[in-house]
Amino acid sequence: MAVNDDATLVVGSGNYLTAPVGTPIPADLLSPTSPWASVGHTSLEDIFGITSEGGEATTIGTLQNKSLRTKYSARTETMAFTLQQFDTAALKLYFGANAPILPDGSVGVPTEPEPTQAAFLAIFVDGDNHFAFYAPKAEIYRAEDMSISDTETLAGLPLGVKPIAYSSNAWTYAITPLGGTAATGATAGTPGTFTPSGSATPENLGAMVGVIASPATAWTTGQHVVLGDASKAFWTGSAWAAGQAT
């Protein structure tokens, strides 16, 4: 893995937003527009976390090889943060989307609470850098019991966000990498370069999927690009291959 100083993160500020299920990630993460809406004030101390359940490994073998393969069970992940405002919308995120609004305006706690289903976005800003978690569909509900322990700090509502598969997606949530925009093209040379200028170098040969070669014909002897793991790749005229053109 290449050293990339721009890929480090110290969170200076951030925001958590929801939108209707299936809403695409904003084109500009620093200025998300409707239907994305902030959930409100959140904790400065307990910023964000991810816990998981499952993922246990089972070793499968044969009489000839007792450790032939390893199989992993499904893993369920939960993102966590603490909401620090107690308006109606916040209380419904914590106590359930079906929490009724009573005649006096108070929020009733349902006997059979239902989580809020929404698209979810967490954005963290570090100077000129920014980083995000995006789930096109997630269930939001209380993560822990609420506790008001003193008169010196803001009270909070601990929330859990469980990303779930949306439509035909083979993934539940996405993470935007730091260190520059992803390369979309590669120009032949000795070595060649990636485009656009300043884009992040693909880590390995597998990461070259979708990168457009220039020229699109087979590269000539010695031409190649250098990947993030220090290996080389070249364009055969129909696919990316390891090494340099011969």
C-alpha cells in the first residue's frame, strides 16, 4: 500500500442526514440539498462508531486437507451516534417511526415500535478533506437506553443505524475514500499517467476495472502504469494485464 498523507483523517466537524429511501448520495457532500435533511445537533464526544454481529469463521476440510476452505457467516453492522436535541423528529427517531403525536403535542411511546426507514448519510470534514458513509436504505432506532446523568453536559439520544440492502445492490453502504478522486483514465507511457490530474492511483490490478486506456489500442513495448502496490499494469487492447507491454 502506498503512503498517502492526504488519506489521513482528523474530524473537525460533521453532519448526519436522512432522506427518502433510495435517494442518491449528493454530488457535493459539503452542500447536500433537498431531500437530504440534517437530523440536528449530535454529540461532540461520541462522534461515530460501527459495531457488528456475525461474521464467524468456519473451517471446512476434507480427509486429505482438514483446512481446505474458510466460510464466513453473514455480518450485520450498526452505525452509532448520539443525537442531542429532543424535538418531535428526534424523539420519533429514538422511540419509533410509529410514535403517535398526542392531542397535547407530546410524543407517545409505542407499544410495538417500528424503526425509521430512510437513506442515511454521515459526513466528516477535516480542513479541505471530507469523508462520508452513505446507505441508500437503513433502519434507524435507539441503540442504547437514554441516561441523563448530570447537569453539566447535554443529554443525548443514542441512535443506531442498520444499513440494509437496497433494490438489487450487492452492498449495504458505501464509504468515500480519502486521498483524491478516483482515476478514470490511464495514458500510456514509461511509466504512464492517470487522469484526471491529481486523481488517486488504483491500488492494484483489480482496481483498474472501469479505468479507460489511452490509446485504446494495445500499448507498445515497455509502456505501463505504476499501481499503488508498486506493481505495473498495461493495456492489451481488450483488458488490463499485469506487468508492462512486450
